[in-house]
Amino acid sequence: MSVLATIWLLEQCVKFDNNSQVIPCCLTFGSPLVGDGVFCHSLHQEGWSRCFFHFVMPLDIIPRILLTPLASCKEELQAILHLACPKYFYFSLDVIGNSQLVAFFYSTILRNALLLSCHRACLAMGCANPFFGSLSAFVKLSPYRPFGTYCFFTRKGRLVNFKNSDAILHLLFYCLQLNPEQELAEVAYGSLKEHHQYDTKVKEYLEVQYFVDVDYLERIPLSINDTLSNDRQVLGVNFEDLDLSREQRAVSLEMKGFL
């Protein structure tokens, strides 16, 4: 309903032939609006993708729900959203750590995100492996795709902006991968805790005003000797800030058309 209401508002604004009219802007914090591939493509064609800005914390599990088909987590979703409420009295590591529901939910999101990321990367890169090409025939994948501009918080106080839907999808998965040294309960708790920090983080990051627009960097040519320009080096640093490995960064850049 939120998506349809926003699109209706944009359409109403376009009907008025007034060059000075201000187009509305939709901001979300940890709860990005979603649509299927056709919907995202239509928004892009209309030039409305620029009207959506979604702020996402690196480990927040809630924005990743779109990577999982509803049937895979429908029963657990309501309970998880209840736990994610900042006013929930029993929000603590003990409660979440002892909850098998939370661990199962987190694992389900991660597993489905892996399948979807692999499938999309395979299609985009022309992978010859027949298994990945026919994966959707055997496994139900999420029909949802991110759209608009995603603003990822980095651990060094920067905001990295992406508009490419496939690149965003892969980043949502890669940033969420488990550290082998961490317990699942600890990670699950941290992911829900991050969902409560947008108010503080947005104010903190906007004061610094350190933004990196990846779509802008895509237009910067490489130097003659193939060394990276300063702006592209900034891009590499910000990928490191998101805790992405070299392989993960390569896939994300491939989706953006850098490689």
C-alpha cells in the first residue's frame, strides 16, 4: 500500500504542467519499499527512481526481508517485527539469544539471499552452469527487487549511494554474511539492534556530509596507465568500509558495469 500510495502521489504531481513544482521525495530508514522486476523497470523508465531514498545499516536484517519469498518466513515474520519494535520491553541479548525463532529467521534470510544473489549474478554474467540457470525452476526465489537510491552507512562515517538494482541486491547479501568467529545468536541480536539506530546515525552522518555516489564514479575514466584515479580509490576504500572481500567487491562492481 505504501508503494502504490507513493506512485499515485508522483503521478498526480506529473499531471500538473508546472515547471516550478517540487516533486515529492520518499525517504525510508531500514524499511525500503519494494517491487518486482517489472515495477522497478517501469519506475526507472518514468524517471521516478530518483524520488526514492532508502537508508540502510550494514547489518540490519529488516531491509533484507525482501530477499526472501514470503512463504519461507511468513509465520516467523510477525514475531520478528514485534521483537524489532524499539518499545519492546524484553529486547535484550538474553531473550533474542535464547530464541530459536530469531536464529531460524536470520538463517532463512541469509540462505534465500545467497540463492537469489547467485541466481542474479549468473544471469548477469552469462554463467554456463546449467544448475544456476535453472535454479528458479526448483527453488522459489523472492520476486522482489530493490529500487531507488540506497544509502549504505559505512563503519567509517561515510554514506555510499547506489542506484543499480542488481548491485544493491548483492550488497544487501554480502554485507550480511556471518563472521566465522561470531555466534549466530550474537549476530541476530546485533542485526535487530542496528535497526533501532537510524535516528542517531542519520544525524551523525549528515553532520559529516561525506557522501560517495557510485553512479557518479562510474563516469570517471581510468587514467592512461590504468592506475585508479583518486575518486575511484575512494570507491575502493568505501567497499572496504562495508567489510566486503575482494571477490565480493568484484561481483558488485560487475553488476555496476565497472569491470
